[in-house]
Amino acid sequence: MHIIITDAWLARSRALHLNGFKLILMALAGSGLLMLGAVATYHWVFLEGVRQGWPGFSSMARLVTQGELDANKLYMRDNLDAMARKLGEMQARMVQIESLGERVAGLAGFDPAEFRAPPASGGALIGSKPLTPEEFQLAMANLESTAGASIDWLTAVESRLFDQKIQRSMVPTQEPVTNGNVGSPFGFRIDPITGRAALHTGLDFPADTGTPILAAAGGVVVVQEYHPAYGNMVEIDHGNDLITRYAHASRVLTKKGDLVKRGQHIADVGSTGRSTGPHLHFEVLVSGVPQDPRRFLSAGESLAGLLPGRQAPPVR
């Protein structure tokens, strides 16, 4: 095909030679432009008709969007069913957590009935139906409430167990001298200096000078001084009006106000003060009254109930 283009202004002409391939390309390009224009016109007219409320366009819009709505509902249904299955698994886990929490609460001294979850339920599956979004949201809200209550409950149990652990660590059950043998027991005895009957207010642990003296429990050093009778002396306050006293030390490694832990090396055995030889004089005082330290050392952790304010009777 030959096309001749004449320019009247420039008084000249130009010839274009088109073969079959070029004609096909031009036809395709023209068709594409025509289709794009038609689509743009359709969308403009359609959107304008829906927006302006032209007759017939509302029903057309519903027909066009119905398929998209159905697809979205199907997608939401599939995801909702999957989330419902996960919700069921989470609820089963919560039942296990609550059951475990009840057992731990019993160990901590709580009444499990105070925190008991709603009774378990079950039965045959009859007339099952898909979970609606509203039902799912309600189930999630209930699960969140249950989880919050369980967290509060376990936090309280943890606090109680921690308190019990602290109380046990504050009871003087640690031997103040490793593998020490008691030389003079608590109670009335013949005083080794005067030869008369007198009350011995603690236990004596004979040991070589320099043998480590260990704190029988954790606490705060409230006294560190030289006493005419007790010599170099340390007193540790363990709370609940409970104090331990360590006397006749040759060297003291702590000072007033120090925090010490159970088994900490606080002094060395000596023979200072009113003493006939190197040993540790160890006392336990409850509300200022001397107690037999052997009862604490032999009872171990069970003595946590013997402190003032506990259910068990106080040491006498």
C-alpha cells in the first residue's frame, strides 16, 4: 500500500510505503486504543450513574459486586473456621493451666476453690453450625477474661511461694560451724568458771581458733561489738522478732547494717570474753527470750511454722 501525504504550506509531498505486517500492527494498535477508550468510557458512565442514582444503575452495581462479596464471605468463612479451631485449642490449654494452677495453689496454701474455673463441659456433637463473627468475638472476649484471671491467680501463687521461700531462708536452720559437735547444751549446767549451777542460754561448738562461723540464716547484722562476757559478738536480725547471736569470735568479718545470707562466713572461732577455750557460743532469741537452738537446727525447713504469727505454736 502506498500513501502520499502532501504539505500545502511547504509545497511538497511525502510517500509512505506500508506492507502487510505494518498494516496488521496499525490495526492492532487502533483496536487496542479503541478498547481502552471504551473501557474508560464505560467505567466513567457506570460510576457516574451509580453516584447520581440513574435508573437501572443500582441494580447493575449489585450484580457486579455480588460476586466479589460472595468471594469475600467465603474467604472470611474459611479463615473464621481456622481461627475457631485455634480458639478451641487455646481453651483446652487454659483448662490445663487452671488445673495445674489449682495444684500449685494448694502447695502455696491457697484454697483452690477460690480460683476454680467454671466446670468442664462436653457431650455429643448435634446440629453443629459455623461460628459467626459475633460469636467468635464473644468467645475471644471470654478467653481473654479467663486468661487475665489466671494470670492474676498465678501471680498471687508465685508471690506466696516466694514469700514462703524467703521465710524458710530466714529461719536459723544452718549449722553455724560445719560438722560441729555440741560441747555444752542449752539449759542449766555447772558453770565452768564458778562451778555453780547456771542457765546456759545457747549451744557451745568447740572448734579450733580461726574455724569459720557461718550465718544460720539470712538477715541483717544489728550488733557487732565487743562484750565483756561474749567477747567479739555478732547478732543477726532475721525478722519476726527472731535474732541469732554468735559469741567469742577471734575475728569478725561483718559490721552493723550488713545484709548476710544463709551460710555466709561472718566471723572466725575464738576465745574472747568469758571463755575457757576456743569455741562458738550460739544463741537463738525469739522476742528477746533465749530458745534452745537445737530445736531450730534439727527441725530444718519445717520450723517455718514455728515463727511468731504462724499457725503452729511458738517455741517455748
